Amino acid sequence: MSVLEATFAFFFVMAGGGKHTLTPKAIIHQKFGANAIYTVEELPDFSVVSNVCKKKKDSEQSAAELALDKLGFRPQNDDLTVDEAWDDLVGRIKYIFSDEFLSADHPLGAHLRAALRRNGDCCGSVPVSVIATFDSKINSRCKIINPSVESDPFLVVSCVMEAAAKLRDFIVASPHEASLRRKNPYPPAVVEALATQVSDSVDSRKVKAVYIPCKGEEIVELDSVD
């Protein structure tokens, strides 16, 4: 049994000849082509344990597959049934609101951390549109469930809300706001660590935006937010 620790090396090689299943190392090469390079990514607090295998190579392959699945990647030629896609979607939503994901180096992790700093009923709530935008696995599973998502991305919202309804003991869904939040609070230790992480972060950034009215006679205004 081998353990794939926080440092996860990606080296993607294009497989040649005939129809066959791509290895985890070939997935991103297939997606990025000539732009695929050898890199090492640091994944904080991230480890997976492979299935029991007789050969070391097989256990390493198993660990790589588990890590890719945890990151939200899955081989494109790994066909799923609609029922399997529903199960994957439900599992992914639950993982997104887990203790582990909150500190993950993932765009959605940043949104969750920011949501927890809000006051009132919005505390911890994340719009489904944000979840769908920043998580590729959510999108891919919704396309299997409803192929029309390909031409109408808004249909992702209904798929995610339906999947979240199967997690009533863990997730609170707000249909009117199309948002999700965790039902039970995060452990105090996790929240305290989050507060420390925020206080140690870089200074706030200033964002500028331009408001362009639909009517040509109105004045274009420049606004800024600290």
C-alpha cells in the first residue's frame, strides 16, 4: 500500500496507437496538448491511501487515480451512467462543504472562506452559480445528467439544487436565492485557523469597475471598491 503525500507530481504523456484507457498521468496532457509540462504542485493537508495491490506500480497508479478524483478530474473516456453521475454530484457537493475542503487551495475554497466572514443569514452561503463556475466536476456531472446543460448552462442550477436536496442532514439549500450552505457549523478549531489565515494574508486589494449604461446619452461612471 502506498501513500501519495501532499506533493503530487504531474507528468502527462500522450498515449499512442489504438483505442485504450488513458492513465491518470495522460489526462491533462490530453486536455492541454503541447502546453502540458512537468510540474510539482504543493497540495496542503492532502494525502490519499491506495487500494491494496500486489505490485508497487499498481498501488502508485491507484493512489494517482484517487488523487485525481479528489481534485475533481476524471478521464473523459470513463463513461458514467446517469445514476452514477447523480451519485458523483451528491458526493462532490458534500465534499465541497467538508472541513477538509475549506482550507483547500481551490477557487471555491476562497469563496467559502469569504462567505463565512459574512454576518446574518448569508453567513456561509455560496451561490450555486459560483459553485458551477469554479468546479469543473460539478459541470461535467450535470452534463451527463442533462445534456442540454451544454447549450444552457443555467440548467446546472436545477441539477445542483436537486442533488443538494439529497443531503438534507448536511446541506441547507435556499431555492429563492439558489444558494447552498452547510447545516452544522464548522468546528471551532477550523474557524480559528481560518481567522489566522485571513489575518496573515496580504493587504486588501482595490478593485475598479466601469459602469456602461445601455443608453448612449448617459454618462459612463468609474467606481472603485477597497
